[in-house]
Amino acid sequence: MAIAQLRHGPEGFGDIAPKTEAARVATMAQMMGDLVVVVGLVVRVMVGAVKVGREQRSAETDARDASAEPASGDPTS
């Protein structure tokens, strides 16, 4: 887990290296928090895109159904 976290932040490349155990824990917590924020944003964008797509599809289907319905004065209905 710690090795995977090292790849998500610049701390893993040696430019900033925490010296104490508490600093290492804080650094890992910050990296995990950043990862959660990024994943959360990606999920939010994807869910929004799906919602817009469903709304557009529903509007197209409703418009198609409305044009296919017979007129109210049509004797065949």
C-alpha cells in the first residue's frame, strides 16, 4: 500500500522526504485524501454525463412517441 501511494505524489521521488513516523503517516494520509478527491471528481463527472445522456435519450424518445401518436380527432383511434 505504501509503495502504491508513493507513485501518487512527489514525496515518493525523494524531493521531499518525511523524517519522522508521524510525518510519514501525515504524508500518506494527505496522498490518500488527494486520491479520494480525484476519484470523487472523476466519478461525479461520469455520473453527470450519464444523467445528461439519459435525459437526452428520454427527450428523443418522448418526441418520437408524440409524433407517432394519431391525432385526437382521428376516427381510427
